[in-house]
Amino acid sequence: MSCPDIYIAPSYWTTPHTPEYGNTAIDVGPGGTSFTQGINRILQVSVRNRGTDDSPNSRLQLYWANPGTGFTLMGQIDVDKLIVVPGGDGFAVDGLTVNNFSFTPDASAVGTNGGHVCLLARVQNEGSPGGACVAQGYTTPAATDARSAIRNIHVYAPPPSPHKHHIPAGGKANGMNFAFAAADPQANMDESRIEIRALDPARDKERLQRLVADQGVFHTLAHRHGKFALPDAVLVGEGVERVVLPRPVMTLPPKTEALQSLPRIGHLGPMSNDYASRLLVPGTKLTETKKPLSLKLVPGEMRQIIVQVVPQSPQTFHAVTVEHKGAKDRPIGGLTIIFVPPPELF
């Protein structure tokens, strides 16, 4: 017999864990990663057990959160699930329990980062397994934690009336902008850095194929006749908006009813050039990402970071990866942004 070893992933993670932002142990169902405000969906979270002993009672939670290099829990999805994860056979088959969560996105999800948010699942033992075994639970950063899972989704507003049309800001001459929150949930005071680069179809083909394998990404891009390419330029700059979370939130998440009252950065997600330029720190400008952006965050601090891509043409897509690292390459978090230029209509 062996101690319980629970994890949220489709297969067992070995140490050190590779950062994961598209964990399919959070099953979003046939609708893929595209959600619509007010439309209910059933999500399934699979928790597995590598050990042969059953886990003790464990608490499984699912939240939607701000996308960024650290996570601020914005809203709990359904109620906590109290689960027991059965043990595996000690050889090829791990124990498994699958849990349903009911999720109806509201206007606050649409209004956060233009609807681009993350799902965050986490599991924690309620007690010790007994004997020489120790209790297990989620830790930070979530992207490298075996008992946490992250999956990016997009929540859209209900479709507008047929006579209303919206042409996205940006384009070949102007560039396209996306703002995210940089945060370090471990509350370290050491210098950190943001590394940003565009994925090259020649060198990063396998990584791009994994992105397109996501059903929501595939269907979005399939409506356009284009292909991935390197952009003409990738630029980055710090925005003026930043918040500091109360210290208790850093160690103990607030109750669900208090989540909406937490301070948060007001402008994240896609934005026009005019908006992006007005949000930059006074006296600074967007600069090409030839070297990492250095940050020294106080505990609980979240900073607004703006990325701009100058697209090659309206027929090209551009994927940009963001990696936030601390001292000695300690992984903090990251995200991947896909820029799709608006079509030339005239």
C-alpha cells in the first residue's frame, strides 16, 4: 500500500512540474472554451490519485479568475465539493473521481479583460491520511502545482442585434494591444522579470499545434482565412494601474461574498491604441521586447502590463507567450495571447 497522492491533470505530473495553462482535467464540454453570458454550462473536474490508499475527505473548488501571472479569485463556480479520491492499482491505473460544476457566466465575467478569464480548480485534504502519510493541498504558483489546474476561457456578451456591427481597434498600421496583470502570489520581495516573445511557426510549430487543438481557438481561427506568422514587432510597457491586495487574502482566500469587493485593476484585456497610450506610465512608451521587463513587486501587488503586436497583415495570426519568473528562474506564471487582426472590409 502507498500514501494517497492526489493531483488535477489528465496524467501524473513529475517534479518539477511544467507550467500548465490549458489543463484538460477541467473539461469544458462540447461548447469548448467559448462561453456566453447567461448561458449555463456544466464543467467537469477530474481528480486522480497516484497512491493505492484512498484519499481522506478533500475539498474541491472551482473559480473563475483574472488572467495574469498570478491569480486573484473573482468568483466561485458552484459550491465546494467534498470528495474522496479512490486509490489506484499501484501500476498503470490511477484512482479517479469526476465532479460536476454548474457555471452561468454573468456580466462581471464579460467585463473582466474583455471576457478573457481563467478557470482555476484546486483541491485540499480536510485531514491527515493517517500513519506516516501527510496531508496534501494546493500551493502557489498554481501553474506548477499538481493540486491546482488552470484553463483559459473566453466569455462573450450575448450576440448584438443584426443591425449592429463592431469593427475591432487595431490593424496593420496601428498595432493591437492586450493588458494583463503581473502578480506574484508567493509574496516574495525579490526581483522578478517578464519574458515576452512571439511564437515562430518555423521553430514553435508543435507549441502552436497544441494551441490550435483547443476547440475554442480552432473554431475562432477557422472562420478566417489566415495562418500563423511572426509579427512585424512586439512591444511592452508598464501601465499606471496597480493594486495591493490585503495581506490576509494572500494567505487565506476571502469568503465568496467578499470576492467582488477586492481591489482590482480596472482596465485589462484588448484595448485600442489610444487607450493603451493613455494608460502607460507617464514619460514612458512601448518598447520592443529585446530583453525581459524587470519588476520588483511588494507582497500582494498586481501591476498592469501592456503588450502590443504590430501584425504582418490582416491574413496573419500572431501568438505571444508571457512568462513571469523570479530569482533563480523560479516560475511564477504566464499566459499565451493570440492576436487576430481585424479583416480588411473595404
